[in-house]
Amino acid sequence: QVQLVESGGGLVQPGGSLRLSCAFSGTIFSTAIMGWYRQAPGKQRELVARINSSGTTNYANSVKGRFAISRDSAKSTVYLQMNSLKPEDTAVYYCNRDQAFYGPQNYWGQGTQVTVSS
């Protein structure tokens, strides 16, 4: 059974930090290239970070140097450490396989809301 459960979001002041977690189940995720996506109101979902099974990472320019993606295969979990948060980082954050590599994904978790505001 395929399942993605995101957690760790919340309200944080500009400059603050959050650590998101994504617990996944299903063999399709075990060694997949995984990504963190976000969707702000009125905007399309965008990929902000990806990580492959070897730990190689890539980031969108908008978060480079501030966000760090990691994975713990033993715990079937992907993390996103977010530092120096800005109001424009406000969005619902999701994890899933990298759509650029695997194509559009039909199943998504509920996401976790991140709000950056003073």
C-alpha cells in the first residue's frame, strides 16, 4: 500500500527554522528519487528539493543555501530542514517521487502547512 505522511509544518517568524518529515510506505519509494514540493495559494506546485538513493541532492534556486533535504532509508523517511525562512516560503509542502524523472504522480499525501509571518 502506498502512503505518504508529511508533518512538521507550522507558523514561524521570518528568519526562523522548521524541519519537515515525510514518512513513506510502499516499495516504489524505497530507492526512488524523492522530492519536496510546495504549493502556495494561487500557484502551481513546484519542486524545491530532490534526493536520490545515494544522497545526491538538488535544489531550486529560491531555496539553495537555506534548505537541506536528507533521507533515512531505515526509517523510510525524507526530511527537509528549512532555515532562514522567508514569507515567500509560505505554502503547503508535500513529498513524492521526482515527477521530472517518473512522470506525474497520482497519489499525494495531505501535505503540511508552513506559514512564515511576523
